[in-house]
Amino acid sequence: MKTLVINCGSSSLKYQLIDMTDESVLADGIAEMIAIEGSRLKHKPEGGDKIIIEEPMPDHQKAIEMVIAALTSDDYGVIKDMSEIQAVGHRVVHGGEKFKSSVLINDEVIQAIEDCADLAPLHNPANLIGINACKELLPNVPMVAVFDTAFHQSMPQKAYLYGLPFEYYNKYGVRRYGFHGTSHRYVSARTAEILGKPVEELKIVVCHLGNGASCCAVDGGKSVDTSMGLTPLEGLIMGTRSGDIDPAIIQFIMDKEGISIDEMMNVLNKKSGVLGVSEISSDFRAIEDGVAEGDKDAQRANDVCNYRVAKYAGAYAAAMNGLDAIVFTAGLGENNPLVRQEICEYLEFLGLKVDKEANKFRSKERVFSTADSKVAALCVPTNEELMIARDTKEIVKL
Ligand code: ADP
């Protein structure tokens, strides 16, 4: 069964075509600058060269048409015609409290995703555009929605409620939802496989450290707490997002700088985090290089970011009353040995010991704690697309 996985953003559309008989990726790519000047499709067939097709894409429907054309092309395609696409799995960012797992998409589900849009105004409408465009172009192909929030719906109330008037939860659904759920679910399940233990018996902290970053406490295979909240702004210090701050800072800075709430939110989302603290870059590779050269601005950003992750990991060890494994994933978690090392050092009091030699690698599935470490330390490259395709296969039952 060949499954098309779609991750639709407001101006981009990432895709993978996966053969679910052996979970091999047949092709992947991204349509960029949709509805913007300079739109292009980058398409890579498995084992072949990446090709770039520059063509105007006025909307997402045109983008999906181009994806299908690339997948079925005589020159660089991987399937004969689009009838080989037997199912489509869509990443959807916010499923609110309604969706606790992935679902087959029908009109009612589309309406419910629309109803969650005020919780994720940048993401859900874009996800819906992708769903509707596929519905037009592949009308008879079953589609599944896989939500970033769903894995965290197992959190207990004490973890998801804020210290705010309870009526805001009742009236508006103001609570912690958490994101990156598909990644946390994949990585925690894979960790159990690597450690050769049932996930039900493990207490795991997953550190998903990319441009967006979050920690998740996974107890017995279920998310019991996570660092992102009502929106993906809370928690860790990210590429350009502040993560946790004293909420009173917002009014304080607005008064001092004479800026509006929209400008302030733009500062918190786009000008803070690694970029804001370092005044160098939002990309941690520049921070890594700076630290190696003794640059104090880079060192400052490195220190505050790692400290914040370690604080969350420590808090989650308390929340779960124990810790069996800490796992690193996403761009930074997979590729930065120094970040992994420094975060793990904060957890030595739990009996975590890193094998420094074993930790010298980028982007591999590996245990890098010592044999006598009481807590296992691992790197597990995330694979949200595969998780989406697996859910799709299971729900569509082809
Ligand atoms: P997102 O998907 O949230 O946009 P990623 O998971 O791609 O983000 O992570 C981006 C971060 O990972 C950046 O800070 C970048 O510096 C870091 N990163 C990605 N690839 C590498 C690499 N090969 N070496 C070092 N750091 C990397």
C-alpha cells in the first residue's frame, strides 16, 4: 500500500510517498513559496537526484497537482499513475480535546478541525487547505488526520490546567495541549524497542530539540506532561521563540518600548529564543561554532538553552517519580553532541553517566550512556512521516 504523507504549512507543503509494505520512502519533497513569487517544487525520488521545478503555484491545489505530476513523471516519477496512491495521511497541528488519536477524515472531522482553528490560527487553516485540495484531486482516496496534540491528551488534569480562573478552561478551552506529539510518540516507542523493554514499564523524557522544541514526560507509553502549552510558545528556549517567561514582562516591555500587543507577540515568537539571547542567529550551528571559538554571546545562548532543557527533564523525573531514559531528537538533539552532553551532566545526580566517546556522533540511533548508568541516554532520529503513514495504514485498513 502506497501512502502519501502531507504536511501542509501556510506557504509550503512537505510530502513523502511511503510504500507501507516495507515502510520504504519512494520519494519526498517540498513545495515552497506557494502563492508567493518564486514558487518551486523540490522533489527527490529514492536513490535519485533532487530536482527543482520552478513554476508558479498560486494555491495549494496547484502545489498538490505538481506533487502528483512529479510522482508520476516518466523521468523522475516513482509510480505509474495516481491510482497507486491508496491513502493520504495529513499532519494536523491542533485537535483540541476532541481528537485523542488519529481519525479517518470525513465532513464532520473537517468541521471539527475548523472549530479548533482559533487555537492554532496559523496552522489549522493551512492543514485544512491541504486536506481540501487532496479531496478535490484524489476524491476516492481515503484520508487520515494525525494530530500533533493527540498524544498529549492522556495528560492528567493537574498537568494540563494553568493557575488561571477555571472558567477560562470551561469557556474557552484554555489549558496545556502540547505539540510535537507524533514525534514524542514515535521516539518513546522506538526507545522502548531499542532498550528491549515494554514501553509500559518505562519512564522516559523525550527532548525534541529543533527550531521548535519541547520536552515530554512519557510514563508507561503515555504523555503525562509536556513543555508546550495552549500554543507552541511555552516551555523551552527555541530558535526564535522565548519559551517560558514571567507573563508580567509582556506589559512591562510594551510600556517601555511603546509597542502594541501584536508587536510584542512578534518579539516573543520571532525575535527571542536563541536568536534574541545570542544576538547572532536562530540556527544552533552558528552557536555551536561560536562556542568552539570562545564567543561569549554564543556561550550565553548555549548555556540558557541547555539549562532550561535540563530543568524540564529534572522536573519530569519528579513528575514521574523516576527516570529510565532521556532521549534526544530533532535537528539539534540529533546533531549536537555538546548540547546532549551538557544537558545530561545536570542529571548526574540521578545516576546518569554519559559515555563521552559514544556521544561523538551526529544523526544516528544510539545509546550513549555508560553500561552502569542508572538512566539510559539515547539519540533517536524522529520520523513523524512514518508515524503518520503507520496510523493511516491502520485506520484505512488496506
Ligand atoms: P524544525 O523542524 O523545528 O524547523 P529542525 O528539527 O530542522 O527544526 O532543527 C533545526 C535546528 O537543528 C537548528 O538549530 C540547526 O542548527 C540544528 N541542526 C540541524 N541539522 C544539523 C546538523 N547537521 N548539525 C548541527 N546542527 C543541526
